[in-house]
Amino acid sequence: MSKEEFKQRWARKSLRETLSTVEECVGKLEGSMEDVKEALDGVEDLIDNWNEQSSDYVNMSLDSTMDRINELFNSHKDKLLGRNDVLEAMMMALKEETMATTRDLSTKIDELEVELALC
């Protein structure tokens, strides 16, 4: 074996070792990429879960708020309806009283007109 052949074999061996090292690094990188992809999938699942939980929480909060607003509205509506009923009863009583007073005054006017006619 000549010196030149030795150098060529040595160079091939060195290239093989370098190629082997590069292939090993590529294999590790591919494994790391798979780990990153799995971690990313896990994070995406967590984000989706969080979004769903947040949406559920917001909906529950809005439902609860609407229920309280409806209760408050119905309470005020019932109070106002009660007051309206009282006012209507008062108006009817005043109307009846006004009609009675008008009848009494009409009768009194008729009596006074008769007295005046006799004078």
C-alpha cells in the first residue's frame, strides 16, 4: 500500500465517520422535532380546553346575570302593577265621589231654584 492509497483510505474513513456523526445528529434532531411536535400538540390541546372552559364560564356568567336582571325586572314590574291597581281603585273612588257630589249639587241647585222661584 502506497502512501497515496493510505491517504485516500484515511480520507474515506474520516468521511465515513463524519457522515456517520452527521447522520447521528440528524437522527437526534428528528427525534427532538418529534418531541417538539408532541409538546406543541399538547399545548394546542390545553389551549382548546382552556378556550372551551372559558366559553362555558362566560356563558354561565351571562346566564346568571340575565337571571338576576329578569328577577329584578319582574320584581319592579310586580310592584308597579300593584301601584297601578291602587291608583285605579283610587280613581274609581274619586270618580264615584265626584258623581255623587255632582248629583248632590244638582239636587241642591234644583232645590234652590224652587226656593228662588217661590220668593
